[in-house]
Amino acid sequence: MDLAKQNQNIERLRDELERLNKQYAQFKEAVGLTQEADLNVDAVSMTPAVREMMQAAQLEAERASRQAVATLTAETAPVSAPKRARRGALSI
């Protein structure tokens, strides 16, 4: 993989991280937390509905990250030239 393609992937990942950080900041602001405050979630204190939503969101985030890694891996995989049979050889 060439250097230009790697730089494009790094820029794309940097943009995605920036987008996620902004979204996280908006969520913290929506619930009334400061940017410096740590976000600790106690699963015991959550209602069953909130717990289900958290699990669904976590599964979706894991799926999206696996998909992003697979896309990145597919783009970075080396492409080999098609193999040609030797002239005069028979395939069995």
C-alpha cells in the first residue's frame, strides 16, 4: 500500500474521531455534565429499559467498528497479479 493511501486512511480516521468526540461532548452537555467530568455508569442503578438501550448501542458500536476495520483491511490488502498457467501445462 502506498503512502498516499495510508495518509488518506489516517485523515479519514482522524475526521471520524473528531466527529465522535464532538458527539460525545454534545451528549455530556445534554445531560448537564461539564466537559471535564468523568462519566461513570453504574449498571445496577439503570432501569431495565436504559440497560437494554445501552446494550443495543454497545452492540451497534462494536458492529460499526468491526465493519470499519474490515473496510480498512480490505483497502490495505495487497493485490496480487492473477496467476497464469504455464504454457503447455494441463490443469488437473
